Amino acid sequence: MSDKSYLDWPFFEEQHAALEQALDSWASQHISQQHEHDVDQACRTLVRQLGAAGWLAHAIAGSEYGAAGATIDTRAICLIRETLARHSGLADFAFAMQGLGSGAICLHGSAAQRAAYLPRVARGEAIAAFALSEPQAGSDVAAMQCAAVRDGDEYVLDGEKTWISNGGIADFYVVFARTGEQPGARGISAFIVDAGTPGFEIAERIAVIAPHPLARLRFNGCRIPAGQRIGEAGQGFKVAMATLDVFRTSVAAAALGFARRALDEAMQRATGRQMFGQVLADFQLTQAKLAQMATGIDAAALLTYRAAWQRDQGRTVTKEAAMAKLTATETAQQVIDAALQMFGGLGVVSEQPVERLYREIRALRIYEGATEVQQLIIARELLRAAKNRDM
């Protein structure tokens, strides 16, 4: 069992520890050790389970829409993702995408849009997706080519999106497209596009090393009502960044969950594996590695929950969230690799816990801003702060 002493840190309040304990117990009964071969159906099932049990209420904001509170509790989201990730990477994915996919509606949607979509997201009755990346525009959002042209009371969308999680199973997609109010990132708007809208199709399903629903989307003369635009025209980049600022920290939390599970597995292996008349844990090399793993996890956790706490205090966390994601994902990769090494040949056997973790962690160092992008963000914020101090 993972060390839970971090729940006593001053970042948390009593309800946070209670939330983690309740979810850990629920997950142990409902999703622990799931092995799913039909990933689409597994995700649909997990979303329904998470919604029925009330966990998705934390992924949205607004009690009138079925949310757990008036605003998103970043620490709660992080604890939920960390806990689910320890049990099942797919369960963490299912929860996270409900939040990320509907986050723009929570933060900038109209009352009508919130009422139409958020209650169904919270109940697990509608699956959400966030469609920002394109074949030639990932981290460089300003290079976006997908366009939305105003035509009376409608917008007409043309272009493609790719690497879209929940692509192919989502009931609606928050799509970012160039509307041209200004050059670059300042001429982008956000729209809600329902699955099945004429002119919208799933162009390709994408298979990855840690299977989850992923697709390339195509829009060809796709007409949507102007009322499906989220926020003001030309403000889509701000909508996207505000959404990512909420959920980027939670990516770090998911990495923590993977790392904690890997350390648990490593501890069991080290204390039970007989070798040369003693157990693996008796070797100083093993002890040193375990110490490095535990220290790295705590360092990443401190950065993660500092960022989550700061956001819940209403502070800007662009730099802090980037630090948390960079450190937690890179550390988790190292921890999991070390755990797998302790298992030897058994570590690369398909569907062994450490083998699954090895595949699951890799994408976290890329999505929602690759490690190198986080480094650029941190440096940019440092330089900006230094310039402001010198003025």
C-alpha cells in the first residue's frame, strides 16, 4: 500500500484526505486490476461508473449542474487522478478527459451551454473531448490551420485535428479553429461540435502503446450554430490556455500515481525476491535505488500540490504548473524504469503491472505540453519576472 502521509501536508484540508480515502476504497472494489481488450467499451463503462459513483462531479464546476462545488477544486482533481492512476491508467484517462473536454465550457461557456452539457458530463452520460492539436500545430498553437468562417447565424468548419483523446467515442468535442480576428493565436475561437454533425467525421483511429481512444478528426463544410461558440470570437487561445492551466497540474498528479504504484511494486519485489542467499532488498544497490525513487516522488509531489494549492487560492500558476508537470512526469519515468529493472525478465512480460506502467507513463511526458515546452514556459516566466523587477 502506498505511503499516505502526504495527505497530512498543509496543502490539504480535511475533505481532501476523506476524498482520497473514499475513492481508494471504491477503486479497489470496482476498477483494480482491470484488463480490458475493448478499450472503447472499457472507457464508456468507466465513465458511467465514475459518473454514477459521483466522482465526475469533481471534474466540473457549478453545483446547479451537478458539480461538487461552485468552482473546480484543483487539489481534489489532482488527488482523484493520482488515486485512479495507481489503480488503472484507463480509469485516470476516463476521468481526466471528462474534465479537460468540458473545462472550456465550465470556465467560459454560456449558461445555456453549461446547462446543456455539464450535467450529462457529471452523470457520465456524455463523453467529452478537447480538440486543439493539428498535424502541423501541436505546441505551436499559432500555426493552427483548421478554420471556422461565419455565415449568418452559423459557422462553417474546415480542417483537421489529430491526437484527440476520446476521438471516436465522444458525444461532443470542444474544437478550436481559426476565425481570423487577428493574426496568430489571437485569431482563434472555441466551438462545441456534437458527434454526428454533418460534415464532421472520424478520419482515422490512432493506436498507441498504452491503448486509449485516440483519433484524427476531419471537418468538411461542417455547419454549427453560432451559439455553439464558447466565449468571444478570437478568444479561443485564452480559453484553451485557461483550461490547460487547470488540468496541466493534474497530469503531474497522474504521473505521481503511476510512480507510487511502481514504488509499491518495487518494494514488494525487493523484499520478496531471493537472490544469492538473501533478498534483493539486502543489496546496497537496491537500497540506494529505492531511496532515489522515494525522494524523487516526494519532490514531485511537493511541486504538484504546491501548484494545485496556489491555483485554489486564485493565483496564477503558469510557471508552477509547468514545473510540476516537468518534474513529476520525468521522475515517474525514472521510477518506473528502475522498478521494471528490479523485476528482470518478468518486468517486460505483457500486462504485468510494471510493464503496463512503463507504457502508460511515456505519453505523459508529451501531452498537454512536452517536457521541452515546459522548460520554455518556465524560462519565459522567469525572464518576464526579472524584466518586470528591473523596470
